[in-house]
Amino acid sequence: LSYLLIAIIGISLISCNCDEKKEKTMEEKIVVTDEQQDYLGITNKEYLSAASKRALKWRTDLGNEWFFEYKVFDLKGDFAYEEGVVRRDPSAMIKHDGKFYVWYSRSTGLSQGFGGDNEKDKVFPWDRCDIWYATSEDGITWKEEGVAVERGKKGAYDDRSVFTVEIMEHEGMYYLCYQTVGGVYNVRVKNQVGLAWSKSINGPWTKSEEPILSPADNGVWKGEEQNRFAVEKKGDFDSHKVHDPCIIPFKGKFYLYYKGEQMGEQITFGGRQIRHGVAIADNPKGPYVKSPYNPISNSGHEICVWPYNGGIAALITTDGPEKNTVQWAPDGINFEIMSSIKGAPHAIGLNRTADNEKNPTEILRWGLTHQYKSWDYQYIRGFETWNIKNHTAKGETKD
Ligand code: AAL
């Protein structure tokens, strides 16, 4: 009897394996058309590497107009490099009375980092900043016009620094949204987002009494030491800082895109854990409600977003596994990769006067960026981009 039992079990095991095998082979049988084989240059349709299987899932409707190359260059006038002055994180440019306008973070002097007396020191180049603005007729030669939004009075949520600003023009009103730090700028200080508005592009600006966006409050620090990596619980992607705000009017609402920094940030296989989120409001002044779909990007750094083809496009740079990609979301939330680029200018100030629908990356044809001359001093530079159709050598026909 026991022999019989063993035989039955054995047979059922074998048949079981066979079924599994059959299923597996059926699962793995990927049909490759001759066209796909030729486009992807696959040697043998019967032997598909993991890379080929991934390539077969790529979208086939994406044109090379999503791909671009770029160069950066020096600007003139007040945006020429000036030792001792920090000018960085330019907003988008908008046009008024024949002139381009831009807003940016401005501070002076060296930064001491976190080693000293944080109450007195300037810890980062973007610490102890005010928001300034400049104008230009051609986008090349710039005139610094003066301060637009200053840090708040002692005790205000923005009394330490106001920086990294964006502009939105909507129905005859101008809105500046920007990062804020209050109190002592130590390693664990939370960063928020403030808003200022004006009927005139030249100000004066009225500031929101409260921040319009704050970090998620579900992270828990470990211990009292000023160490941002020591946590009991990390919390949401934006539990430490909300950064790089940019408001886009979209589908009758206001989409505030931002970068989140998380308590207990780690370095992963994609580099720094930096993600993007969105908060949505019915009115420009808020209240802004964070989307339950956040994070909407698991990569990126400074926010760079623009409307395109009824949706929102985003340039994702610097951090995370999807860095150096251009993405697009029909609903402003569910972004897909549209191109993978070699690199891009950082902290871009987009040209909002561009004809966005001409080409998915038309708005990137030229604009502003910042560059580190040193750890202490950054300056605003120009950039231009172009699409390419073919990779050609000197003297080779392009088409
Ligand atoms: C930038 C932005 C934010 C950060 C710092 C100043 O590139 O991401 O603005 O706080 O760096």
C-alpha cells in the first residue's frame, strides 16, 4: 500500500510540475513582430533578454521632440557674477510692458554651515534671503529692481528666510509663492510655504499671515540631538520640508506642485530620497489640500512644470531613480515618462510666454537657471535647449 501511495504522490507531483511549467512557458511566450524586432535590433525572437522584454513594453507613440540637449551661458548687467552676492532659484519669467520679469532668492556673504552658532550664523546660501526681482528687455541683460518680499518680523513664521520663489499671474493679480523658515535655522527646522499677492507686478506685496503649505506632521524624531537622519518614524515624503512651490491654474483649480523632504531621508539606489507632491485649491490663496495620491513623483528636485496638451508636463532632475526624465500627466497627477535625457539645467526659471503647444518642450527652448560658482555663491545664468533628430558627426548630413 505504502508503495502505491508513494507512486500516486510522485505522479501527482510530476503532473503538477508539468502544469506549472506549461503555464510558465505560456506566460513567457512574447510575440515579437518583425517590425519590433527590426526597430529594437533583437538578434533572435526566441531569446529575449530582460532588457529586450522591457524595451518591448516601451510606448511606441513617443516622438523625439520630448528629447533635448542643452547649454548654459552667462547673462549680462546685474546678473553677471558678483562676488559676495547670492542670486539663485529664479522664478519663471513673465512679460509686462515689453519687459521680462523674474524673482529670485538673494542673500549676501559667506555661509557657515551647521557647525557654529546657528542663531547668528548664515547656515546656507539660501538662509537669510529676501526675494528680489529684476527685469530685462531681451532676457540677456538684466536690471535688478530691488526687493519684492522681505523676511517677516521677529516671531513670524518667515522671520529667518524667504526664498525659492515662483510667480503666477491670474485674472489681473500676481502671486508669489516661496519657501519660508522661521526661528533658528537648525538641522531639524521645518520649512513651509508662504504666499504674497499684488495688483501690480512691481508690488507692494501683501503676505499671507499663515503659511499656505506645511510639512506632514506624522514623522517622529529620535532623541533630541540635531540629527535629521535619526527618526523613530519617517512619516510622509514631505514630513520635514515642503520646498520649491509652483502654482499652476489647471482644470479650473490651482495646483501647487512642490518638493517634499522626508525626516530620516536616505540615500537609495537612485540617490537622495526626494519626491514631489501636489496640493490643490479652489482659489489662488488656498486653502491648499494635499492630494491623497502624493507623492506624484519619486524623483526630482526643483519643481519645473508646465501645461501641455491638456495635461501637465514636468522636468525631473537631480535625485531619484527617474532623474533626467521629462514626464507628462493628463490629469496633473499620474505622470508617465516621455523621455530620458542626458541632463538638464537645474532650478529652471521657465519662460511662461512660450507657445507651449508648439512642441512638448517648447517652453524649455530658453530660460534661466542657477549655477554654483562656489559653495557660498550662486548666480543666475541663461540656458537654451534644442531637439535633435540625428546624432551626426562634423560634416555629416543631418537628415
Ligand atoms: C534648492 C531648492 C530649495 C532648497 C535649496 C534652496 O535647489 O530645492 O531652495 O531649500 O536648494
